[in-house]
Amino acid sequence: MTWLWFIGLVKERMGRLAGTGAGIMLTVALLAALGAFLAQSTASMTRRAVAGVPVDWQVQLVSGTTAQAIAAAIGKATEVSRLQTVGYADVDGFETHTGATVQTTGTGKVIGLDASYVRDYPMQFRTLLGRRDGVFIAQQTAANLHATVGDVVTIHRVGLASANVKVAGIVDLPYADSMFQAVGVPAGAAPQAPPDNVLLMPIDEWHRLFDPQAAIRPDSIRVQLHVRLTHDRLPSDPQAAFAAVQGAARNLEARIAGNGVVADNLAARLDTVRSDALYAKVLFFFLGAPGALLAAFLTMAVVVSGASQRRRDQALLRIRGASHAQIMRLAAVEAACVGFGGTIAGLLLAALLSRMLHGVGIFDSSGIGWITVAILAGILLAPAAILATAWIDARQTTVATARMTIGHDRARLWQRIGLDFILIAASALIFWKTWSTGYQVVLAPEGTPSSSVDYPAFLAPVLLWLGLGLLTVRLCLVGLSRGREHLAGWLNPIAGSLAGVVAASISRQRRRMTQGIVLIALAFAFATSTAVFNTTYNAQARVDAELTNGADVTVTGTSQTPASTKLRELAAMPGVSAAQPMQHRLAYVGTDLQDLYGIDATHIGDATRMSNAYFEGGNANKTLDLLARTPDGILVSEETVKDFQLHVGDELNLRLQNAQDHQYHVVRFHFIDVVREFPTAPRDSFLVANAHYVAQQTKVDGAEVVLLKASTAPAQVASAARAVVAALPGVKVTDLGEAQHVIGSSLTAVDLSGLTRLELGFAVLLVAGATGLVLALGLADRRHTFAILSALGAKPHQLGAFLWSEASLLFVAGTGTGILIGFALAWMLVKLLTGVFDPPPEVLGVPWLYLAALVGVAFVSVVFAVMGAQRETRIPAVQRMREI
């Protein structure tokens, strides 16, 4: 009997079974595909973060310890791909003789390197002039000494006679902060900035010059082992990779027993990335979970829409002697078949979408946990939807009650206690508290191997989603119950003289109509919130990359070869709509050396974005106009203001290098405003001033940087710019694409294009299902009513008035309410994640074309559902009554 029953269901209820299976398929596919994307994204974040660390470990040796012994211990603690010995020597200063002048510097450092170091750690150096072997001089030191390739530099050793070396090349040290970090010194106890004066030489020559110094002043000499780990063995998840690297470092510390100190640069980088990965997991969860829940609700709605038919079927089974257990067994067979079928179809759909959108299979990634959750959700959803409904109906169904179509209309408990208002108020309270204090996702960031997410902070959008959903239910029930006259007036253009009858019919079926409106509203809320947030996210990712790079294309030169010497040629290139020079100098604030940017405040915005979020006042135009009107004005970064206890209006005396004597002289500025961010500027301490004033005081008007705004693809403009500046040694050209790769481990650099297509594609399917499928099943469930109306003489156009009126109400109310809820959720989520964006977005990005297409899809679904129901009404009433 079991299989006969199921075969009968397939024949007679195929549409309803397919609808239930489709809901399960969407739930499983969405969860599995999101899991695959999340796993791939976090793995990509790990790879980029690891690749962006120039030296994984810097192991500083204690005096008297041999490098060979520590190297052996490192090999036992972990797998190593590169290992180099580096010597650090403190010196009293450097000196050069140029013509009739003598240039000297303060204290500095001399680094000893093996010839293969540059090959093993290519990110540590960028050669500006000369060759890659011999003695290198750092760019800032060369500027201080006015030295170039071929010049002789005198090294003033500590406690020994001076030594002369010949400069073979000038280099830039992009990662000087980590290269010269104070290993083993507590935070805040060591100098915050790297040394200003640096010389690099072959390790053999370094030993010849400084081994004698180590004998008399061992405190002035340090030896480090620079280690690059084998990255292939690291876990793909940033959290697990951080724990593995930190564990290996601690294992090494235990092995060397105080004979060395480890600076774990890789773990420090992964520590930041795991925070971003946690943001990503939370973000993807809160963007994807509503879609999965909506698919589950849709499945429940499909099942519940056939409740009256199920009660009649159960009544017939009881008449024929079926017991409660037998009825439940038949329902279990239906649930098992639909559940397994929908789950398998969902996995296949997820695998196809993941391969098409992400280039990975769902089982090729580390998202097996999400796959398991998706499978369990699919298997459990069918029993929850079918068995629970069948059990309730079987407990309450008798032959008499099976024929009842109208039950008691008593308010539910949540309506009586005002749960919807409570949830909305709680959401507002949590949001205000979280936003006012600033959301921090990582609860244990201080180097611990485990961290967690402050999930309670995300209760605000969850409670808002639930509260607004329940409020929609309340308003629909009240409106359809008490607003019958207004509804009749609204339906008059559609139903004509039957508007009152149609309004009364809809009012009597207000629970079914409310269910449809809420499902459509939730579908549009999911689609709208996802589309708006992803659009804002993608737009902000470009802003973040532009802030890092400086503009669409940035040409960066040196003080010896400023990029502004090619300004005219760069501005005249095809595809360049604006070009602006920008000085990048160094200035001493007290004893702290900081970046100073000299700009044309009136026109800098022509070539790069000047966001209001860059400035404390929140008004970029006003701040830049004030700077332009104050020749000696200066904008100071928040960190500098805090460190030096500055106040707007203070006189600020900086030391800048003069081009005539190459010495640092005091230059007076007036502090006019605080700057938070600025194109190409570091995240901590920097200054922004008028380029004309800086050039006047330093006697050199060249600009080291040129910012280009591209009207075509930035990569093409960058390629053309490289050809223009090819003759300038040490000049570098970067574009937005390269900047996005550099910041690739941060959350806003995660490429959401695949996720956007995935989520918005599912959103379209859910909207279509919530509008078309729910409406079609609801109308199909009322075939008995339409058959009776036809038997009483109702014409097809009169029945059409009922159909189009119900469909219009569902479409308009559900669409409008859902879009409003979606905007509210997107706004709240963007505000909660303000700390993720750098800088935070000023306005929401709205994909109007996608929203219009979404409304169009919903409209088409409604039209097809109504047209299908109209075909049903053309079947002769007698034949339809016999079928029912």
C-alpha cells in the first residue's frame, strides 16, 4: 500500500511534490554554495597574507650562540624553505665628501647580507639605482648624504676607527618597519620608527668590519636568522594557519631554551587576517542565512498550502480503516523521497554553480562543514515540513472536521504580547549600543591561538528581520480584516462591480493572503538587502584600493628622479582624464620621522577621490578649501595629534631637508585640521600640506608622485605610463588591480563578484518561487471553490477578477514591504560593519537596474501563475467537481 500511495501522490500531486522538493533543493544548494565560496575566500586570504610577508621569522641570537645550532633547532621545529644569516651593527653615523661640502648623519645601522639574500627575500628591497651586488645605501640615507652610485661613504664605527666603502647601488626598503623591529622588546619600549640611515653590505665584509666592534661593544652588534617557512603545509583557514605557525614558533623557543628570541612576522600577519576571515564568515552567514531560511519557509508554505487536501485524504484513509500509525508511515515515505531527492538535486546545483562561478567544486574546498550542514538541513527539512503537518492534521482530523474550511480566528500568543514590537525595540537598542561603542568582531585578539566572534552584536539585524516580518503579519491581518472597504476601492479598477465581493473573499482568506504577502516580502527583503550591501561593498572595495594606490594609476618616483618631470607626457596619454602631482617628503615631528604630502588642495580631487570620511570634519571640500586659503596650513593625522597632544590652531615646527645644503631646517606650519586617511598615506602618522609652501621652504618644487585618473581600463593606462617613465631609474607605476592584490587579505578586498552572482541568482529564484509558486499553489488549492462558482454561473472574466485581484494584492504589498525591509537591513548591516571599510561608505550603493529586474521577474511569475489558474477555470464545472 505504501508504494501505491506514493505512486498515486506522484500522479495526482506532482506539482506540490515538485514545489516541496524545489524548496529543499534551494535550501541545500544555497548553503553548500555559500560554504564553498567562503572556504575558497578564506583560503585565498590566507595565501595572499602569507605571500605578503617578506620574512616569516626573524630569530635573534643571544650573544655567544652559534647560528648553526639555532638553524638546526629551527629545522626540527618546522619545515623551512629559506634561511639566511643577517648581521646588524649600530654605528655613530655616516659621512660623505661632495665637492667642497661634507655631509654627515646621525646614528645609523649597517646590515650584513649574503649575496643570495636578495633572491631569497625579493620583497625586502627595491633597487632604484646601480647593481644588485656590493654595498647598498638606503634611499633616505642617500638623500641625507647627497650620495649616489660610485661615491665613497665613511662609516663611523663604535669604538673603532672609521671605514670607507664605495656605493654600488641605492635601494628602497619597503618593509623597514619589520626588518628593523626590536625583537623581544615589549611593545612601546622600542623605537617606533625604523632608522633613518641604513647601509647594506656583503656579510663577509660586514664580519671583517664589525667583528672587532663586537669584541669591544657586544651590545652594538646583533645577529638574526631570517626564516621562510614551507607554506604548502599550512592550513587554508587563517585561524588554523595562525595556530600552526604560532605553535611552531613556541616549539622553537622551547628548543633553543633562551638562546634566541623569535619575531613571528607570519603569525602577526595571520593574526590580522584571521580577524578579517571571522568578519567574512559572519558577513556571509548573515547575508546567506536569510536566503536559506526563506527557502525553508517556502518549502513549509508549499506543504501547508495543501493542508485542506491532506485532511480530505486522511479522512478517506480513516474511512477505509487506516490507523494513525499507517497514515504517518505514508507521510514518512513522502518526506523521505522528497527530502533525499531535494538534497541530491541541491548538491548537484551547488556543485554546478560553484564550478561555474568560483572555479572550484564544493568537495574540492575545505567547506566540508558547510556541506554537512546543507545535507542535514535538506534531510531534516522534509520531515519537519511534511511529517509535522501530517501529524497535526492526523491528530485533529475526523470525517466531519475534514470538510471544515473556516476555523476560529483568534489572535496568536505573539500578537497578544506584542512580540513584533518587542523584537524591533530590542534590535534598535542593541544596534544603538553596538554602533555607539564600535563593533569589534574579535574577542581574543592578543596573540592567542583562538578567537571568537561577538555574535550578540549581530542580533540587531536578526531581530529586526524577525520583528519586521511579524509586524508585516500583524498589519496584513488587521488591514485585511478591518480595511475591507478601502480594499474594495483599491481593487475597483481590476474587479469592477465585483470589487466588494472580491474584497470580502480576500478578507475571509486573510491568513492565507498574509502568508503569501509575508513570503514575498521576505524574498524581496533578502534580495534587496543582499543587492544593496554587495553593491556598497564592491564600491567600497574600489575606494579602499584607490586609497591604497592613490588613484586609478599612480606613478611613484624618488627625490632624485621625481615623477613630475614626466607630468606633461603622462597627462597627455590616451585614457588619462586628469593628472595631479603630489610631493612625498619626510619631515621630523620632534624626533619622529613622518611622511609629508604636498598637494594642490584646489585640484587634487580632479585625479583622485577625496572622501568626506578622510577628514575629521566630515567635509572634504571645506577642509581642502581651508588648506588652500592657508599657505602654511597643515593637516595632521589622528595618531600624530594623539601622540604629541596637538590642538587645532597650534603652531607646528617641522624639520624638512633643504635642497641647497641637504640639511634639515625648521619650517613653521599651522595646524588647521585632522586628517584620518589620505591617498597613498600610511595608516598611522602622516602630514598633508600645500605643495607650493613646501617647495618654497625646501627650495625644490619637484613632486615624487603623479596621480592619474583613467577614463579607460587602469591596467592599460599603467602600461602606457611605464613606457613614458622607462628612462627614469627607480620609478614605479601601479594601478588599482595591483593595489587590490596587495590588500588582498583584508575583508573589503575579497572579490564578492562570485558571491554577488550566486546570492542574487538565488534571490531571483526565491522571489519567483515566493510570488509565482505560492500564488499558483494557493489558487490550485481553491479549485473546488472556483468549480462551485462556475457551476453557479460565474463567467471566466468574473473568476479572473478574483484571480487578478488576489495576485495584485500579493504582488504590490509583498514587493513594497520587502524592498523597504531590505533597505533597512542593508543600512543596519553597513553601519555595524563600518570598521571593516577603509574609509567607511558615505551612502548606500543601490543597484537600481537589478531591483527593477527583480520586480519584473516577480511580475512575470505572477502573470504566469494567474494565467495558469485561468486555464483551470475554463474546464467545465461538472468535470472539475468529479476530479475533486
